[in-house]
Amino acid sequence: MLYTERIKALRSDHDLNQTQVARAIHVAQTTYSDYEKGKVRIPVECLIQLAKFYDVDMNYITGVSDTLSTEERRMTMSMSGRE
């Protein structure tokens, strides 16, 4: 899944609109809309803010992992013996 799809899904899952998320990460709504549409790449600082805002791992937002949180990833690795 692309990061554009992930941030849109996270916003939708939290019943938020673009303006609310944009305010939380200190960007204009139009800028945030461009992030969701993939018109503009999200700066690392904004990825960090989004991860903190949604309390998810940055790897989840960027599509590197399908695991929402660092803790969830630790538990999965522990259970599979890959610590």
C-alpha cells in the first residue's frame, strides 16, 4: 500500500477531515490534500508528526510494514523467535 493510501485510510479510520489533520501537523489543508493525492512528497518532519498524531509506526505510514505500532512489531517478532 502506498503512503498516500495509508494516510488517507488513517484519517478516515479516525473520522477526521483534512483540515483537522493539517492543523495537527502544522500545514495548510491544501498542502495536506496534496500529500494524500501524491502531488507533493511528505517531508520527514511531517511523517514524524503524523506517526505521533496517529500513534503508529512510521514504517506503517510509509508502507515498509503492515504493522501499525512498534510494540505490535516487537510482539510479532518475539512470537516468531526473530528478536
